[in-house]
Amino acid sequence: MIAPSELIINADGSVFHLHVKPEQLADRVILVGDPARVSLVASFFDTKECEVSSREFHTITGTYQGKRITVVSHGIGTDNIDIVLTELDALANVDFQTRTIKPDFRQLSLVRIGTSGGLQPFTPIGSYVAATKSIGFDGVLYFYANNEQVRDRDFEQALKEQLDWKLDRIMPYVVSADSSLVEQICQDDVIHGVTIAANGFYGPQGRKVRLALADPDLNHKIESFHWDKYQITNFEMESSSLAGLAALMGHRAMTVCCIIADRLGGKMNTEYKGSIPDLIRKVLDRI
């Protein structure tokens, strides 16, 4: 039995942070950062079954072209992904009455739709990039047993060598998105990329405002990185823990982002919200 202190269930039978009940979760899940973007995704739904809000977590379940879909906001950061993904998995695979793991595993398909800063000439503002591999600067995955089973250790070694890694208290890890889900979602209108999930927006992504950076050359080394067929394409803040935890749990997961900043050219599109509905519709059509 899972102790009440480990999996907190609210008095109404919903899971602690999300306030969602097991019967309200669909097998297809779209994840977004902004709670307001949940309503945008749901505006494409044909029907709406339920809506729940708690803190930064906003959830709507409905149907789109005959498919039952749940859209959930996770806020910012890999730590929030740890909360959201753990609670979604519990909703699917834990019996809330007995607090025991269900005998039959229920697999979720999770697609995170986000925004991102591009790092290569071939990832211009307005393009869509799927994180086929994610580089985690966050450390979340290291807290879980058997994490080495889902990590690309050769890629990690190439990173440490080519980036001349100086932040010895933080070691990047590399995980892959679910290949079948990438194939399902990505057509020739989505770039297959390698995404860094940073554990912050400013210093961890090489932005300098008032504080000096521990490695001022890190972004240049990231942009120049080549290993096998891979280059690092973009920065965001959630893809690594989503891909890594989902793989450990047995779920299918991936992240696809709209590029809204050109980090090479120092440009930013603050009017990016017009590009998001097109990406949302593509994911809804293909999930």
C-alpha cells in the first residue's frame, strides 16, 4: 500500500496538486506551460467533459474529432514536470481506493507543446522543433533508480568533452523521446532536434543581466557542438524530465516547441502567440 504521506489524495478523491480524479483523465494528454493556453487548446475541442483549476495546474478533458483528450498546464520548470507526470501516472495506474498499483498497466501518450529559443540557423523564429533527444541541466532524473537505463551515456560523454564542462556540481543527462510518438506527431513540417532543458531562464540559458556567468563561453560551445548526426537546436525548460520520467514509467512522451527567439541573432518575437494555434492543431490532428 502507498502511504498517504507519499501519494496525497484529496477528500474529494482527486490527486493532491492537479485536483483531477482518475475518471477525468484521458489516455491522450497534451501538456502546456501556461494555464491560459489550456483554454486555447480546449477551444478546438468538439465537446468539453470537465474543467479543473488549482494553482498553476489547469486541466480540461474533452473530445476532438472523436478522440478523448486531456490538456494540462504544468507551469515552468522540470520540478513541475516531476509533480504533474507523477500525479498523471498515479491517476492512470494506482487504485485510489486501496492505494495499490493496478495489475494492468495503462499507458499514456503525452505531448508537450511549448515555446523555445533556437540555437541554429536552421531553427529560425516560427519553426517547429521536436525534442527527439533532450539534454537535462536539471538533475531531476538522478533522484530515480535505474535512470541509467533511459540515459544516452555516449552522448553525455561527448557533451562533457566538447563543452569542456566546468559546472562540476551539475552533470547533464541525455534522454530520448518516444520514437513511435515522434514518428506519429512529426511530419516534414517539424524539425527533429536536440533540446536543452535548462533549470532556469537567465544564467542557465547563458543570459547575463547583472550577475556574471560561471562559464561565459558555454552557449558558444553549445551552438558549435557536433556529435554523430546531432547538433543542439534549442533551449527550453521541461523536456528532459518529461522524456526521462515517462520512459522510466513506461509512457510515451515528447516535446515540440515553436521557436520564438533567435539566440544567435539576439532577436525575440514577442508576438509569438499567433504561431501557437497552428502547432496546437497539428498536434490535435496527429495525437
